[in-house]
Amino acid sequence: MRKKIVAGNWKMNTNLQEGIKLAKAINEKLTTKNCDCGTTGVVIAPPFSHLYAINEVIDSDKICLTAQNCAAEEKGAYTGEISAEMLKSIGVKAVILGHSERRAYYGEISETLLKKVKLVQKNGMKPIFCCGEKLEEREAGNHFKIVENQIKEVLFELSAKDFENSIIAYEPVWAIGTGVTASAEQAQEIHAFIRKIVADKFGQELAEKKTILYGGSCKPSNAKELFAQKDIDGGLIGGASLKADDFFGIIEAI
Ligand code: 13P
């Protein structure tokens, strides 16, 4: 049985007071105790500035507290950076890495991401590794190759044991924040492809266990159809994770 996850990526939204309110509302709505970032789980990834305070108001057995990024270095003279160890020390359990916004606006490349993944795991947390193609790459028919390379250059550099301790999120760039969702068929097709390359690399058994999330304009109205696909194991939600009712609607869909 594969683990199902609904993860909310708040991006650079909410001030501290709004963030605490949102986290409390989500926490109150959840009745099932289901956080382990690897089993059926609810994940929220607020901004760095909110993590400590939010950890104080949520039940860690209901919600898995996650960060949106971390430094590629362990510690030292890296002004403005937040290390994996710092995140671990305030109760963070997982870290989103390789989001397309970080790749596009902050020049993150596979080499940096591999360092980050390793540091996250070294500190006992789980990387939620994002991959996905741009519109022009899909239109040119290159989406399979792009996604394969993104995964190969980072996650396939890990041992099977470390790879097992990761979550993959497929987020087509053209679907992020655009209101255009990949159709259930388009998403299923690439999720199945990802599972196949995982099977080729690490074997069928591990591939069957791997949680692969879909992200990109996922909302309560389309979540059910997406999550019904054989290889889609939940969602990484942006905009719709900022309203407790919408986020809860997506959780209910799973
Ligand atoms: P939206 O749900 O706003 O399209 O964002 C998806 C995303 O980027 C989650 O990481």
C-alpha cells in the first residue's frame, strides 16, 4: 500500500498572525491522526519565519511541519541562509526541494539540489523533491526527458535506502498558479513514467512503494479525479492550501 499525502506549499504568503490562524484552522479540522510524512499524511510548508510558532500550535501527529527550502551548506558564513540542522532543531520534518520557482528565480541546479537533499536526510528529515517541465518543453515533446534528467541527476544519485526516504512531486510549470491543471490523463501518464524509471533504477518493489504527488492548480473540484489515477498518490498544493476549507476539501478527496 502506497502512502498518500496532501501537502500545502504556502510559498511567500501570509504574515505570522495569518499563518498561525491558518495552521490552527487546518489542525482543528483534522480529526484523523495521520502525520508521518511517509504514511497517509497532511503536510504544511509555511514560510521560514512562521515555522517555530506554528510548530507550537499544531499537533505533530496530525500535521507534518515542512520547510520550503534549506541551505546547500552545513553551516558557516552564508549570510541569509537557513541550514537543514536549524530546521530540524525547530521541529521541521520535511523540506521541499527543487521547486520550479527556486529553479527559475534562484538558479537552483541539480548539483545544488543533491547537496540539499543529502543535508536534509543527514538531519533525519525527508526531502519532497519537485520536478516538472516548462510549457515549451512539453510542446516540443521533451517532457519525459526533462523530468527523467531532473530525477536522475539528484534522486538517482542516492542509495536505494536514501531514495526510499524521499517523496517525489511532479509539478508541470505550465500548471503552477495558472488555473490550468494537467488533465488526469496527462498527469497519470507522467506519473506512470516516473514510476517506471524508478523501477528500472531501484526495482519494482521500491517503485511500487514510492509516493508521487501531483502539483499545479490542484483544487477541491479536480482533486478527486487526479487522485483517482493509479499512480497519483496525492498533491502538492499552492494557492488552494491558503484557505483552510479548500485545503481540507482536497484532503477529503484523498
Ligand atoms: P498552485 O496550486 O498554486 O498551482 O501551486 C502549485 C505549487 O507550486 C505547489 O508547490
